[in-house]
Amino acid sequence: MKNNTTLRSFDDNTHLYGRIWGVVAAVLILSYPFICMAIFGVGVNWKVFASGISIIVMYCAVGAVETFTYTPMLGSGGTYLGFVTGNLSNLKVPCALNCMDQAGVEKGTEEAEVISTISIAVSSIVTMIILVLGVVLISFLTPVLENESLAPAFDNVLPALFGGMAVVYISRNWKISIIPCVLMLLVFIISSYVTGSGELSGTLIGVMVPVGVIVTLASSRYMYKKGWLGGQETPAEQQQENAQEENSDGEAQK
């Protein structure tokens, strides 16, 4: 009973402080444009603002989908911390999932939530330290970073990062990766052909990432039911095994 009370207290505190700091972060972020308007004495260009309404609506949809997609993975503490600090899909979620895999815990358990929260917190601290060092040393690093010989390397940092992560996850069961990989390749090709490489293309790809998660879950569930993934029995085999067990139980009773 004591353990249950302690657990409920931890959960209650997580939601309490998570909501408080979530609201504080939202207020600070949303107040920035108004503070700039007050300092520089400028107003809103409503024509420019109206041109971005479609992107705003799209990002609202992305935020809603990400909430329902990432919350079961990260748990309550990881969700509050991850959504406040940002960089979910390309940093916080992979970091949390990798730490849970390394610890050998099942997603959705109490242990997984603790590990997820700690990993996202450490990731946020490391990110802030690197950003501070970058700001302090930017004047010294600018000539090095702008060197033409390093340009190809910086252009391929993200592909190399996600490629290394993809090898780890795809190697576990390559059949699951076929449908989402084909889907996302089509999205990249179509978005690049139709919209080019501008902000609209990036927004479309950002929307399709949570959609890709949903498609992956649905296709994996279908392949699991069909017995295509290996390591599990098909429904027909399960029924046959259950029938054999019932027959053996009946004979034993006789």
C-alpha cells in the first residue's frame, strides 16, 4: 500500500509540475513576438500573417498527432520535458527509445518512464551545454565551419545520424521497415518534385512522420496477425494447438 501511495504521489507531482512548466514555457514562447513589438515599436503585417495561416493550421495538426504518437512511448515525465525542450522526432524520442532498449525495459512500464525521463533530461542538458559553447566560441569557430572542404560533411550529418540509427532498428526485423520506408521515400520524392525544397516541403514531411508511425504500427500488426514476422504462431496454428491441448486434457481426465 505504501508503494502504491508513493507511486501515485510521484505521478501526481509529475503532472502538477509538468503542467505548470508547460504553461510557463507556452507563455514565454508566445510572448516573444509581443515583446519584440513593444521594444522596436512595430506592428503586425497582417498580409504576411495571413499568408502563414495554412502553415499554422498544419503545425497544429502535427502537434496533435505527435502528442498521441509520442506520449505512449515517452511516458508522462518524458512527454512534459520533451515537449517543453523540443526536438522530439530527431533527438528526444530516439534518445529515450535507445536508452529503454539498452536497459532492456518494456515500453509503458514504470521503469521505462523513469529511464525515458532521465534520458530526455540528460539529452536536454547536453544540448544546452553544446549550444552555450557554440554561442561563446562562434567567433572562433566560424572560419573553420565555413571552410569549403567541410561543407559536404555538414550537409550529410543528419543522413549519417539517421542512417546509423536505422541500421540498428531495421536489422531487428527488416520486414517491418519495408512499408514505412517505401511510404516515406514516396513522400520525399513527391514533396521535392511538387514543392521543391522550401518550407512547405519540410512541413509536409513533418506531418508525414507521425503518419508514418501510424502506418508502421498498422502494417506491423497486420503482418504479425498473418504470421509473416517469424517467431510467433499464426491464428490457425494457435487454434490447432489449443485443440490439441483440449484433446490431451480430455484424455487425461478419462
